[in-house]
Amino acid sequence: MATAASPAPSQLCPAECTAAARLGAILFRNRGWLPVPFLIVPLLAPGETSVAGWIVGGLLILVGEAIRLAGVAAAGTVTRRRSRKVQRLVTYGAFAWSRNPLYNGNLLAWLGFVVISGVLWFLPAALLLFAFEYSLIVRYEEGVLESTFGDEYLAYKRSTPRWLPRPPDRAVRGEHCWAEAWRSEVSTFMQYAALVLAFVAKSHIT
């Protein structure tokens, strides 16, 4: 679908007009700031790092980033958009397993850093915070996709879980641009490196 001007309110589907979707739209436009509580609390709260914590947390981060990379490779850099304009509906690759693979990857990576920090009491709070923020964002995104793609999106929605991945009923093939995905994730890798250094510094200070 070619990008076009935002539709008039009368062209929006009911799912995009709910209170949850409207609040999700605000969070969507500011989602770059949403990881802050996941990181500030583990950095500032008392906690003891350990070898086991680094191993488990590191594995969570690696798996989460692998899921993110697969999602970005399928969807392209459109995943970093801030507007409601959507050019195409991606239903293959990581998106055939779950409708929100990038958010699943984010969750695993953030929880990985919490585990590394040793502030384990924050894990359930982090899960609740993620569930609250991203359930609203997804309500907005699903409304946008339904407004844009109609029955095509609704069919995909019925066959693919929102969160917990499961193997697709049939193989769905599509183009993956891994080089573009790696370039797009450079800023994410730099953030990971900065956080690792921060937690190393914290372990030496406390």
C-alpha cells in the first residue's frame, strides 16, 4: 500500500477509536522512552551481580535481540516509524509466529538486564509495566492495521497469536533484508554496550 495522508475519523475502524487505542497512540509516539523505568530501577536499586546472573541475563538479551533482528529483517526499518502510515502488511518470518515479535524481543532483552542487575524483586514489576504499556500500544497498532488493510489484517489476526509465539499452520515465505536489519540495530547494540558498562561500573561501586 502506498503511503497516504491520514484518513478522516470517519474512515477509522472502531478498534482504532477506542479509549485504549487513543492512549496507546500517545505511548506509541513516545515508545523510545518506555524502557527507561526498566533500566533506571535496576541501575539505581541495590542488587548483587553474579556470574549466574550475567549468564542468564546475557542469554535473555541474545535471544531477545535475535527475535528483534528477525522481525526487522522481515519488516524493514518501517519498524522504527512514529506515524500511522503503513506501507505493507508483514505476515511471514517472525511475524508468522507472533504478531509482535519486536516487542517480545524487547521484553526478553529488558528482563535480561534486570537479571544481570541482581534486582530480582523488580522482575514481576517489570512484567506488569510491560503488559500495561505495550498492551495499549498494540491496541493502537492493531486498530491502524485494521483501518489500513481491513479483512486481510483480520484474517492474519485470527491465525496468529498476539504475544506467545507458536509455529505457523503453513510456511509463509517472504523477503528478509538482513544487512538492513543489522544497520538498523546499530543504535540498539550501542545501547546494550553502554548498559553493560554501566552494570559493570555498578558492580565495582556497590
